[in-house]
Amino acid sequence: MSDSIALKAYGKLNLLLDIVGKRHDGYHTLKSVFQSVSVYDMLTVTLTDDDKITIDCDDESVPCDERNLVYKACTAFFEATGKDFHGVNILLEKNIPSMAGMAGGSADCAATLVALNMLTEAELTEAQLCDIGEKLGADVPFCIVGGTVLCEGIGEILTPLPDLEECYFAVCKPEISISTPECYKKFDNMIITEKAKADDMIAALVVGDVDNIAKYLYNALEYAADCSEIREIKEKMLENDALGALMTGSGSAVFGIFDNKRDAKKCVKELEDDYIFCKTLKPVPVGVEIIEHTL
Ligand code: ATP
């Protein structure tokens, strides 16, 4: 049997997303609190001997060629490490909704890097894996580290925060998708008077105060997205006892935050018939989890 690893690649929500500047190369710099959540894609990464990178995915809308971030992860990994390449197959079972702002592609990319590091015995450190990941996508370093993390720069400066516990999310993705570049472009042309309170959010996370976490939820891109579907979901979540509600990343998924599972589940039950994705999720303390390593 071939050497193979099965892993879970967890999605994320942004509890806070503030845009603090723009670099000369056009990238926006952020101050953002990322949280890994319990929805995950399943990957099985296998070393083969056909000299190819092959991807088998159960979701027809996901490209299985060099456009897929797991393909890019393979190329970048072998280039960076100089390890001999003989072929890799990746079986990808998608559960994280696409175009949701939940880092589906980035999580898969992170899991592929972690798997290849083990399979090839390259023994790269987490920081070295993050360096490779950073070039593939701004969310990839976070997805490698996972848990509750303050991300700065374009996403490459990571400060881990205490694990979030006793907290539940209702997460809904409407049919509409929001283009990330367009969202940033709109942001550049507007003035947002509402300011992020990152220090207050961090203080709330340090003591695990869900009421205050809900109070300081903030996403600058939500103002730029200016989308009625997003507003509607938020209203419904608040009507269904969410302590707060927010769009994640550049959308279009929205989450409500709760301090107990019963209220979160009740909210999901009320909303699930109207949306393509609607689930109760909880925080998880990792971005990637190894399930099985077969030699
Ligand atoms: P983010 O929160 O990082 O902005 P997102 O939810 O906006 O993520 P993804 O679901 O990660 O977006 O993917 C968006 C696009 O990336 C899709 O159009 C898809 O074609 C492409 N893509 C590349 N690799 C993958 C992958 N492994 N899984 C899903 N989509 C992928």
C-alpha cells in the first residue's frame, strides 16, 4: 500500500476584520481575529509513482487542475524543499462552502502542506510551512496554525490567543456570492465611521466572555459588501436570540454567536430551509487534524 495521510482541514470565521492600510503592491493590511470552526473538508494525500499531481474531488464546481490550491501547494512544497517528486494524489471531500469567506481553498492548501511535510519526512517547522503557505494565499498561514489567532500584516503575522470554549455559531451562506477583489475596491472608495475595537475584542477573548465577544464583532468588508441578503440573515439571527451576528471575511456567509448550543440549534432550524448552507458550528483549537497515517 502507498504512503498516505487522511486529514481534516477546518474552515474559519472572522470575529473581527479591520483593514488598517494598503501596501505599495496593492495588498491590504489587516488586523483580524480568525477562529477555526467545526466544518471541515476531508483530504487523503497519497504519494504515487506516476509523476503527476492528480486531484479527485466530490464537488464538480471545484477545479481539479493547477487552479486548485492543493495543486499549488504540491508544486510549491517540492520546489521549496527540493525533495524528489514522483507523484501525488489528493482525494478531496468538500464540506466547507465555497465563496463563503470561510477559507475553504486555503484550509485544503494548508492540510496538503502539512501532509506532504509528514509523508516526505521533510521535517519543516510550522513557521517554514507558513512561509510556503503565505505565497499561496493570505489565509493559508492561519489555516496551518488554527484555533483562535490575531492575524496582522496581510495575514502572515500570527499571534495565538486562548482557545475559545463554551461558544456556538449558527452559520448561513446565501446563494449570492461576493467578489473579494470588488469588495476591497469598494472599501477603498468609502469612509467607514464605525471603528473596530480590536483591543476590547482581544480582552473579551482572553477571559472567554461571549457577551463581550458578541459586542465587539466587526467586519469592515461587511460595510463594503452592502448586501441586503447579508442584512436579512443578520436580522433573522438576532431575532432568534443570537448575541451578535456578522459576515465572515469577504462573505457571503454570515454567523450568529451564542453562549449555548440549544439557542444556536433553534436558530439554525428556523433558517435552514432558506439557505444553501446553514449549520450549527463550534470553535475548534486546530486548523488541520491528522486522522490516519498509513504506511
Ligand atoms: P476565503 O475565505 O479564503 O476568501 P472563499 O470562501 O472566498 O475563501 P474558497 O471557497 O476558498 O473561497 O474558493 C474560492 C475559489 O477558489 C473557487 O472559485 C474555487 O474555484 C477556487 N479553489 C481553488 N482551490 C480550491 C479548493 N481546494 N476548494 C475550493 N475551491 C477552490
